[in-house]
Amino acid sequence: MTRPLRVMDGAAAHAVLLALRAALSGDGPAVLPAAAAPPAEAVEIRVPRRIALVIETSGSTGTPKRVALSTDALLASAAASAAALGGAGQWLLALPTHYIAGAQVLVRSIVAETETEPVILPAGHFDPLVFAEHAARMDAPLRFVSLVPVQLARVVEAAEADAVVLAAARRFDRILVGGQATPPALIARAEALGLRVTRTYGSSETAGGCVYDGVPLHGTRLHLAGEQGDGGLIELGGPMLAEGYLAADGSLDAERTASAFTEHHGDRRYRTGDLGELVDGRLRVLGRSDNVIISGGEKVSLEAVERVLHAQRGFESAVAVALADPVWGQAIVVARADAAGAGDGADLERVRAAVASALGPAARPRALHTVAELPQLPSGKLDRAALARLIAADGARTRD
């Protein structure tokens, strides 16, 4: 059996909320919140009836895909999250609904069955003052919000200078932050302000975050495949897994789905593409398995370089980018925004020394590149592909 797939403008958050409520109850079509308003002549697509939500991936690490999530997967994810957070509560929607974390705020709000609907921030640029104003409207006993790191950074920076923003941020019982690695220094600043932050790990294929502060949520099965000195490939299982990826006609794309979802003696798993390790029983994500480069004949993890960078003053939000190099094969360039300062030779030598000390000479950055602003995807995540193109176009120079 099938049902229609309704493609909606993701910016119309309240309309998406109503459509999702109908989809989860089985009374309405499946929902695909899009990054832009769909064309009026959009062709109707039908999907398997068990599918309630379709999320288009951001394309930050490859070709975008349409991830098909069943009603059961969404409900299982929402229940596990509520159990981890101490109960269902009221949510502030601060993320686009075409991003899985934004859509899950709506799903959790529907499942909570509270009299108060989620408070929805206006679409567009994230403003900490507007965030504070809307947070003050929340009146449920438990209050939650999901943010990406760049949003948390803006809240923390504003809260450090503005008592109104600080009071609003402290009203949340939990601030979930995910979507990409969060610098430890930012977490420390938030906690110093008395903010209750939980780091989440997951993806569209797992119906959103399913590991909180390194601990799998109820029902989530965590595996590290082929674990070696560089960590193991993170695989996740459980009732929150997506059905797979949709083909253009709305059916499941068997080949594409099989490339990411596997069966191990009846245990269905999603291969995340991330490397991880267990530290004191908690998952530590080391970075993308495809974000390991070869420089001078040695393997170097760009995420490992970034962890060292983020501990250095002025480099808390810096990014490590690999560019082709005629001598080293690949060389690492550090990029940061103007807000961190234009930089000079002393800055470069300082971070080169820190990285070499922690990771070895092959990991040393060859250049420091300053951009007006780090490019972002609509979800607020860093657009690494656009950043690499920008640096290459500007002719970043490497050095020995």
C-alpha cells in the first residue's frame, strides 16, 4: 500500500506541524519539508504507506539523498529522547524543518500531547535576542531546544554580555546541540554560564540524535566495526532507523539503501561513515572516515587537527581543509572567519607547533586562510565543499 508524498515549504513551520500530525496518525500524506517552496506543477509521488516523513540530506558530504522515515521510527526516537530528558516537554523550534533536528522538534511536540504547542522562531537569520524573546513565552514545566553549534555560540556570546539572553537560555531544562562537532571550549563556556547542554549524535538515517553525551538512547545499538588504532566505523541499530533512501518514483532505492544499511545476523545497522571509540563507556566521535587524508605518506584526520585548533585562542571555530599539494600530495590549510582576526605568521607558527606536538609533523597546517564568513548550508552546518572551493579560488599558498 502507498500514500501520497506532500512536498511542502519547510519555512512554513506551523503548516508542516499540522501535516506531520496527520501523517503520524495515518490520516494524511507523508511529508517532505523542502528547503524552498515547491513548484506549483510538482508531480505527485506515492511512497510506501508506513513512511511518514522524508528528509533530504544536506549534501555536506556527498550527493543529497531522500531519507524515508516510518511512523514507527519517528515515534521510537521521540520516546527514547523523552526518556533521556526526563519527560516530554515544550519545545522551541530554532532549526529549519527540512533539517532532521528541526522536524524532530515537531514530532516530539506532537507525541508529547501537551496543551501548549511548540514555540516557533521566525525563519531566517538566527538572532539571540529573538531567541530570548520567544524562550520567555514558554510556560511548560519542562522546556527544551535543539541547536547547531553556530547557534549555541551566538547564544553564549550574547548571554555573556546580556542578562536577558542569559536568563532566557537558563530557562531550558536541556539545550540539545548537534549536527556537527561542538568545540569543547564552547561547551565549557556554556556550562560556566549555567546552561544545561547535551551533545547529540545521529543523522537523518537514525531519525535524529540517538546518542546523548556519548550514551546511546534506549533501544539504540552501538557497534564499532573493524576497530583499530584509528577507532572503528560507527554503526547504529535500533527501531529509529530509516527505511532507506527513496528513488525518483517514490519507491525504495534498493541499491542505494543497501550501500548504507546492512544486516548482521538479523541485526539491521546503519553505517554512519564516522570513526569512533569508547572512552569510559561513552562514544567519542573521531571524525569522518572519508575525512582522513594522506600527507607526506602519513594518514591525518582533519577532525583530529580541528580538535587541536579549537583549543587554541582565536581558533575556536577554525576549520581544517585539505588541498592538493605537489610535494606532500595533500596539505592542510586552516580557515577561519574575520571575527577571529586576520592573523599573522606568529598565529600560524603557534598552531603549527601545537598540531605537530599533538599529532606529528605530517599534520602541521601549511597555511592560514582568512575568509569573510565560513560558508554554511541552510541547516546551519558548515559547507565544507564550498569552503574548499573558496580557498582554492583565492589561491591559498602552502608552505613547508
